Amino acid sequence: QCVSNFESDTMTLFYRQKKVVEGDYLETVMKNHSVVRILKTEDQKYYIRLLVTKNFYFDKVDVLEIRSGSKSYYVKDCKQYKVTKTLGLFQYEIPINYVVTLKDEGIASIYFSGAETHFTHKDTKHLKKMFSCFYLLLKI
């Protein structure tokens, strides 16, 4: 069912004094050209990187709400970094049990600083598939 394998890469964690981590990831490009990546590091930590193409609040720190079906995941003190004038970045660590929620529910929208960014139903299905493959590849 999973057509892709992990890719290896590094990721700079801007919220942790630009600490660089190395790991394996899967990613999906959304209809609105946003990119969702999930990464597993060698020390068994899990990170989500969201590159967003709308609702910009560069350098603002607030609560980021990830809405997955009937469940939400909250990232306190999350900052939106400016990549370009038309691309913002969120990144945060997630617990392994949230990967299970993501594989079952996907991501329907994100809410930050009073603005909600909705993903299409098709994008949510693609995300569920990506997170399911990630979960299977982990062999949890």
C-alpha cells in the first residue's frame, strides 16, 4: 500500500537555537502548495514541519492548533518563521501516540493567531495515507 520509503535528511530546529537533527522523513504537498513533513530522528523523536502558503504571522509566537477530525493537538509557544514573503514555517515535536491520531484522522486544518487554514478533503486523505505509511515504516 505504501509506495514510498523514508528519505534521509537533516532539519534545523529554529526553535531550539538552530539545532540540527538528522532523520528519516515522509512528506506531502497539499493543493494550496503547503508542505507537511514528518521526521523521525535517530534518538526516537518525532517532528512535524509545516510550510504554509497563507495566513502569515511571521515571527509571532502563539498557540498552534492542529485539528485532526474530532481531535486537536496544541503546540504552546509556537512561532511562525518567515521562509520567503509567501512561505511560512512551523515546526514542533510530537509524541509517538499522536502519530496514531494522525494516521487515523489526518490533518483537517491548522489554527494560529485567530486564522484557520483548511485543507481539502483530498489533502486530508493524502495526509492520512502518508502518516499511515510513516507508522508502518516505523514498525511500531
